[in-house]
Amino acid sequence: MAAFFFADKTSFSQPCHDFYMGQQNPQGAPTYAVVADDLARLTTFNSAVPVAASVPAPVNVDPVCSYGGAPTICRGWYAVYKNIGAGAVTFTPVPGVVIDTFGSVTLTQGQSFTLFSNGVNYWTF
């Protein structure tokens, strides 16, 4: 299957196997909530103090890439997170959900990961 490249989310017209990389999402606050709109974005954290990032429960449904409705974190959702600040960024999912079988994952300065949802939990790579 061929991959299609788009400049922004409003261009989605193909099935969700298409590739999309959104605009950078810079953050500096001591708290952050992972949201569905993080889809395919690079979110950077630049904070001198620790950052608490909350991660919601994903929805175990097939992805739909039509942004006519509210986007959700479903199977196949992914986002890239990088810590460029001195404060560690700790990602903690809601109870009952894990990241790489752990209750939380921490990024120290210079570290990054891609957070991927399988519809039940999250994995990093």
C-alpha cells in the first residue's frame, strides 16, 4: 500500500495507513495532558522543573481519519515526545492503563520516545 503525505490534518482523505507529521507543539508548563490532537506531532518539553504528563485511556476501536468528528486516541494513534529541558517529564496513564507494562515512564533531558496506542495500553519506541 502506498503512503500519502499531507501538510496538515485537514488534508486527511485517505485511510489511516497514511503518514502525517504535524506541527511542533512546544510546552513549558509543569503539567501536560496528552490529547488526541497530539496525533503525529512532536511535542517538546522545555521546563526547569519536573513536568507531570497525564495520559488518558485509549479507545479500542479502528482509527477513522476524518476530522469531521471528535478525534480519539484509538488503535494506531501515535505521537512523539521529547524533553529538551532540565526538568524530568513523567508520563502517567490513568489507572488500569500501562505504558510498556509500567505505571509511568520518565524522560530526562535529551530523551524522547514515540508513544503508540494499541487501543488498550501504550507502547514506546
